[in-house]
Amino acid sequence: MSEAKRDRVPIKEGFFTVPADAAPPKILGSCCADCGEHFFPARRVCAKCNSQRLRAAEMSGRGSLYSYTFVHLPLFGATSVEYKDGYGVGQIDLDEGPRLQMPLAGRQEEFRIGMRLRAELDVVRQDKEGRDVVSLRFRPLEDER
């Protein structure tokens, strides 16, 4: 007998989608209608051309690893065995342009500068209603390892 799937909620609203199925999450930001620049998090004024004509934008959640480091201590407050020996943090250049600093999913030897990554959801904890509270992390794309 399988355990029933819990509802999932984002750790912070407005930063990424939480699909109901196995689809990958999308990064939520904004895009300038005048120059086409994308931003995360969403902005009201374009940092490139100062336009106020920005629209909501969903970004793919795919990008390239710009830089990374691994912390060789347990992640504070983490209950997952995955984080007992430490964790990675990377700067990811999204395909749409913004650079994000996010946790990495995997072991240090699996990462190299310039490799392709994809966003995924990671359960952080359960809330009072029994829902999974999720955050984003990035994992190497399987077909590009």
C-alpha cells in the first residue's frame, strides 16, 4: 500500500511554481516589455533601461552553473539524510538571463562549471496543516552529465 501524497506549498509565495504533477517548477520573475531583460525576483522598474513596462514572466528553471561551493557541515535545521555530510550552493545562470544563488542537489564530484542544471522541488519541512513546504534546488541534467 502506498502512502497518500501530501499537498505541497512554496516556502515563499511568488518565487516559483509548485506543479500538482511531476512537472518541473517554473521560476517566477518579470520581463521588460521594452528591452526584453528578465529579472528574479520580479521588479517594477527595469534595471537595464529604467522602463516601468514590466510583465510577469515564468522562466524555465534550466540554466548553466556559473560558480559553486560545497559546505562540509550538516545543513542547519535539515532533517534529511542527504544533507548530513554537507551541501552545495551554486550560482546558476538561467537560460532567460538572471543569475540565481541556490542549493545544489547531488555530490560535489557531480558538478563542474558550465554544466547544465534544472530546477526541482525539495521538501524543507511539513507545516501545521500537514502539507510539504518546498523550496528550489538545482540538479545536473541527466542527459548532459
